[in-house]
Amino acid sequence: MKVAVIGVGHVGLTTAACLAADGHEVVGLDDDEARIDDLQEGAMPFYEPGLDDLVRAEAKAGRLRFSHEPAEAIPGAEVAFICVGTPTRADGSPDLSAVQRAAATVATHAQSPTVVAEKSTVPVRTGERIKQALALEAQAQGGASAHEVVSNPEFLREGTAVEDTLRPDRVVVGADTERAHAVMRRLWQPLLDRHDCPYVATDVRTAELIKHASNAFLATKISFINSVARVCERAGADVETVADAMGHDPRIGRAFLNAGLGYGGSCFPKDVQAFLHIAGDLGYDFGLLRETERVNREARLWPVAQLRRLLWNLSDKTVAVLGVAFKPGTDDVRAAPALDVIEELSAEGATVRIHDPVALPNVRDRFPEVTRAEDVTSCLDGAHAVLLATEWDEYVQLPPARLAQLLAYPIVVDARNAWDADALRAQGLTVARVGAPQVEVLPGL
Ligand SMILES: NC(=O)c1ccc[n+]([C@@H]2O[C@H](COP(=O)([O-])OP(=O)(O)OC[C@H]3O[C@@H](n4cnc5c(N)ncnc54)[C@H](O)[C@@H]3O)[C@@H](O)[C@H]2O)c1
């Protein structure tokens, strides 16, 4: 089938490449001309494991093209995916102006009835707004819209986006007509033929809501375990063992029960806020989500409190922060917890050195005063403490003896509970862990 993908960011580019891999003829469209120029030359706009090879292979096979000209992408497409950003506005509501512009692009350039598929995460009932925009545009041009609008939410995770898209846990399609359902089923059939997963066919509103409910639930699970961590710290218990034991219960599951710095990235913070806002607009106060957000903000304060406790004044201290990406496997720093921590450390007068295997270029403008270390060794060398903020393998595998040798003071704050605390302690290091009993004997005493 001929497919247009509007917005070739993390979601759009992955969707476009994977649809091409399943035999569809895909054109990726973006209004960022530099991004399209780069893609046409085979350069990737962001780091996502495996995506560069797939994009290049599908482009070479002629199934995937890129353009900034709607006239080259939209006419003839049976399905036009909207994969543009939906950032948060000051009041917490999502900014849907890019979605509206993308819909207008279809209205202006489609020459035959097209199924417009929302893949961007949007509030429930956005489908009706898109339908309205298409209808008004058609009327303005003296006709009637024959386009249909469906919701096909995306559940990929950055870092494993290709695998998640090629082999999803489920495909959710919301449509309000048989015809639209049939088109979408035909689109996904090659995937379903090679990968067995549930295909959830529903109406547009329900599909829109599934996405926000899923992300809000996962975020709440993270905040739940972070609250349990706060109780563990005060009670002298260990949250990791609590989470492991809870996770053995299949009704609970171990995933997303990782106490740490809380959730970040381009989706959870934005989607929780949006869902809270939408519920409010619909007359329901989803207070649980407000609490999820409060606990998440609190989680980001933990490392600096630990460093203060272990180092006393931070003003004359050097802290090595390992990791700035919001999680391993990506260079995305949007709403990354490490950024707040770095800001707070700097505000307290600490000298901050940061390292990340791939994300440093993305924080160049935000922290001009912070030293961006070229490698882990120069980040750690002579620092008074190390803070593990993103659990990249490269950091997790660091030999404890190496840490002990490089640090000026033997102080480790593991904000991801990723290091083997006993092995670190065996090297004479003092280790603060999330949701563990507080360090009783201060380092040096
Ligand atoms: N990133 C994720 O892990 C993820 C997962 C699931 C869902 N989502 C949702 O998918 C949507 C896109 O997220 P993303 O991370 O891919 O965003 P992104 O910022 O990486 O990419 C968005 C792209 O859309 C382009 N764009 C914006 N307006 C446009 C327009 N009118 N016409 C053409 N191109 C336009 C931008 O230039 C950019 O390239 C969001 O709603 C997000 O919540 C993201």
C-alpha cells in the first residue's frame, strides 16, 4: 500500500521504516527541511539502535523515500499517518497545533479519499477535531471531505523502537467505519502474518484513551515504587527486595517497579499532564495523577539530598554525573531527570562534570558552564563523589576498584540502584542507594 508519514521523528521515522520493511511504499514528510535533507543523504537525525541500518536498507530497496514537499507524499497515499509532536502548553494541556497543520496538509494535497491515522499521542476526541478540520478545509475548497480519521496509537519505547515496532505487544486501531477498519487491517496484515499479537479493533475515542491510560498507569507504577522507596529508607528496609517479591505476583509484575530518579523523557511527563488536563476538561478530577506527578518531582530531589548529607557543603566539591539521557539506549534528553539534578547541583555551587555515551551534544546549550567529559575516566578522575543518573551498561560494568581508584573521596550515589553495592563497599566506598537504609557512618569518620 502507498503510505505517507507526516513527521519523521522518533515515532514517524521508525513507523515509516518498519512499514517499508513489511512491503509498503512509504514517503516520510517533515517540515524540518534540514532533517529531510539529512535523511535523503542517509544521515540519522537522532540515535536509535538499529534504525539507521533499516532506514538505509529500505531506502536502497526503493520502498522508503523522504520529502519536504506534501505534493510528493500525500497524493495517492491510502493512509497518511500523523506522527508530529504534541508538546505540553503552559497550562498542562497538549499543544495540538502541529496535528492540525498535518491534517490541513492532507486536506490540501490528497487527491483521493485517504485514511488519516493519528499516531501522535492525542487527547480523547481529537479524532473529531481532525475530522472537522478536514471537513472545513474541503468546504472551503467547495467540496466535501471523503477522508476518514482513525486512531492507531504508538507504544514503542526509545532505545528499542525498531524491535517494538516490528514485534509490538499489540496493535490498537480505533475507527468509526467498516471501510476505515478494513484499510487499517490490510495495512497491518503483513505484520500480523509474521508476528502473533493481539489486534484491538475499537472506536476512535477508545483507542485514543488506551494510549493515555497506558502511559499514565506506567508512570503511576513508577511513582508508587518511589513512594515505597521513601518508606523503606525511613524504615531501614530494602526496596529492591520488596519490588522483586511484589513482582513475583503475576497480577503486579516486576516491570516498572524500579525505584530511582522517576520517569522522564518525551512521553510520560507530557502524557500524565495531558491526561489529567483532559479528565478535568471532561469534568473528572483525576487526583491520582496529580500525586503521581508530585512523587515524581520528589524523586529528583533524592540525589542532591544524599550528596549534601555525605559531602556537607557542595560549594567547593566536584561531582561526576554519569548519564544525562532520560534512560539508556537513547540520546533523548527531553525532561530527563539528570537535567534537574545537574541544575540543582550547580545552583548549590558544586562543580559538575557530566558524561554520557551519546547524549552530550544535546545538552551543550543548556549547561554551558558544566564540564562535558570526553570519557568516563576523565569524568571521575579527582571528583569528590559520583552520581549514577542513567544506567548505561558502560557505567554498570565499571569495575568497583576503578571507581575507588579514580575518585578523590570514596562517595557513590547510585540513583538507579544499578551497581553492586556490596562490591563497591568491599573497595572501601560509601554507597547511597534509593530505597535502602540510610548510610549511618559518614565517609571519613
Ligand atoms: N518518542 C516516543 O517514545 C513516543 C512513543 C509513543 C508515542 N509518541 C508520541 O508520538 C508523537 C511524536 O513523538 P516523537 O517523539 O516522534 O516526536 P519528535 O519530536 O521526535 O518528531 C516530531 C517530528 O514532527 C515534525 N513536524 C512537526 N510538525 C509538523 C508538520 N506540521 N508537518 C510535518 N512535520 C512536522 C518535526 O519536525 C519532527 O521531525 C508525540 O505525540 C508523542 O507523544 C512518542
